[in-house]
Amino acid sequence: MTAASWSRVAGANGRVGLGFIGCGLIGLRHIEDFRRLADARIAAVCDVYAPRVEQARAMCNGDPRGYADFRRLLEDREVDAVVISTPDHWHALQTIMACAAGKDVYVEKPMTLFVREGRWMTNAARRHRRIVCVGTQGRSGSHIPEAKALIQSGAVGRIHSVRFSAYRNIMPGFGRPADTAPPPGLDYDLWLGPAPLRPYNPNRCLYHFRWFWDYSGGQMTNLGAHDIDLAHYLLGLRAPRSAFSAGGRFALEDNGETPDTQDAIWEYEGLIMEGSFREAGGARRAATGTASSLAGVQFVGTQGQLIVSRGAFEFVPDLRIVPESAIPPWSNPAGHPQAAKSEPRPYGEPRSGKGLSPEPIDQHARHFLDCVKDRRRPVSDVEDGHEVSVACHLANISMKLGRRLAWDPEKEEVIGDREANAMLERPYRKPWDAVLRSLLA
């Protein structure tokens, strides 16, 4: 950075001017967390829904400037970095535009709506030398270093399987409201942005956008991104070698489109990852098959199982047994394997730990601000977010096509599948397609 640009970022008191694009559920939480940081200054807030702008400004005693159009916020010279908490279909273009405007970026997960966006975002961050941090806050949990050290020490053994699940029962769903006019104060055309033009429907917009393919990838990208990200970080994984998924919207009685029932399997070098989602069956509240009551990502190793959530971890060691003792001895025919007499004993000592909070969003905010000030790569860099998103999107494409997809991480394409590769990118609606082209040129 030049001396002039650094002085603008640091300010006389070392305070970073922040602009918040999107003031919904998570956006307001981010404002609350950054407000507590002495070296952060809330300079501006933005939302296409006017009541949310006023709500965000009121949280900050009316100090920040309010914008309805994020482009005006990006022109604000008092804004050094932006926090993007808009619907998923806006994440990529707003990040790229912010980088081009000289702003650092904290962008919520899932980072992208489709695969190609992740490479565009990464290239923009590198080209403009911007810090881009993804909102997979689990990486900033204070307990994560201990969990990672446990894996690296070999206490869990060779990890060959990863499992995660998200089960709940929200029957009958969110209903089937009729299309209607947008509520007063909502710029619906700007809310849609690069997404296809559709009639306004209450379930397509504020919050419920997550259940429509135009704007999101369902629970696979909403919750799966968090769990896959923990596995990538703790095990040092990159994009998967293959993905297969099956599911659909089988049970909920509403107008949503994304799956309410979905299972996926990803193949990485030397391990398998499994993910399971249920929106109409909430019995599976913890990692199945373990002695732990902690719900989280389950790392299955040759010496036990480590369960890690965004707020805690627990290691449950397996018992070391004589392998022959696991063979049924029912009739003991001649030549049947005989087990040597040996008492089972655990491979190690149980371990557990808790972070400072169950959701380390505030710690991630602190981390982002530190990265902005000292220009270091974030723990959840844009490249990391891209590879996690690739795993999510491949699973959804596999489910739609009904077949396993093999991934080439160098070419970033599905091997030998023209139909699947056509789904790695979607067109942007005018005029945003021209905006994108100008930024990628």
C-alpha cells in the first residue's frame, strides 16, 4: 500500500472506517460486533430495504451515513473496508466491485452462488491487492488451535472419514404466499440485481431467499459451507476429487425449491466426507455413532473420533481390541479364528475444550480488522472460501444431474461432463452483466 492509502486506512487514531452492505439478520450482528472494537469506526450502512437502514443507523446512534444503493457506499472515501451480508447471489459482484474501488472485504458465506464466481473474486482480490476474508467464523474459534494440534499429534490416528449433519423439523414449511407488490421501502429491482427477473413473492426475498436456486444453494451452501470449511481447515484440504449427492424437496409443503432432504459424499485424497441434511426430521441432533453429545463435524480416525463445532471440541478414543475378538464366535467351527485374551483399553485419554463463545463471530471480526491493518492473509482467505464453495456447488450439481462428478482442481472443471460444466456459471441479468465484464477485462 502507498503511504497515503495506509494513512487513510489507519487514520489518526488507527481506526478503520467500515461500511456495511446488507443490514439483515447477520448484518446487524456484524454491526454490533464491530461497534465494540475500539479501532473500528462505523462509517456507513446500506440496504435496499429502507427500514433496515434506519434500524442500523439507530444502533449506532444515527452516526453512520445511510445508503440505499451500495454503489454510493463504495464511492464514500470514509469507507476503508466493507462487510457484505447480502443474499448469496450478490456476494461475488459486490466483492469484485469493492476490490476495484480499493476497499478490503469481509464477505459472508457461502461466498458464491456458482463455481466460476470464486475464481473471479480471487483474481480481483489479488489484482487489486485487497484483503478478502470469508465469514466462516469457525476458523477463529479460540478452541480450534487445540483441536488442530490434537489431530497433528496423531492422537486421533489416521483420519479417513468426516461426517456432518443438520437435522430439524419445520413442517409444513413456509407456506405458498401469492405473488404481490413489494413492500414500501424495498427496491426490489436492486435486490434482484444480477438474478433473473421474477415477480415479487414474500418467500423469495427477505430471509427466505435461501430456499430458491436463483439466490442460494439451500442448506448445502447455508450450513454445509460452515462444516466443510472446518474440515478443510483442520485437515488442510483443498477442493474434492469427486462429489455425489441425492435428494430433493420431498416433504415441505411450500413454494421453496432447494432440497429439504439431501445426502452427499465427497472424495478427497485418502478420505471420504459425508454430509446429511433434513428439514422435516429433527431427531439427529448429535454426530451419530459416537459417545459424544456434541453436535458438530465428526472426524473419524483409526484411534478414535474427534467432534468439532464452532464453539467446542471433544475427543472420544476408541478401544484397542484384538481384531479376532470382533469376529462372531457363534458356533466356533474348526479352524475358526481365535482371539487372544486381552482386555480392551482406550487408545488415549478423552479430551474436550470450549471456545470463548459458541459462535465466534466477534473473534472473526477482530481477526478481519487485524488483517486490514497489517495486510496479512486472513485465516479464511478468498481462495479458501472458493474451494469450500466448489464442494458445495458440485454436490448440488450432482444432485440435479443424478450422477457422480469428478473434479479437476487445476483446470477447475468437471472431468468429461459437458452438461455439468455448463452449470459452473450462470448469466447475470442486465445491466449487471456489463458491469461484470468491465471488471473482468
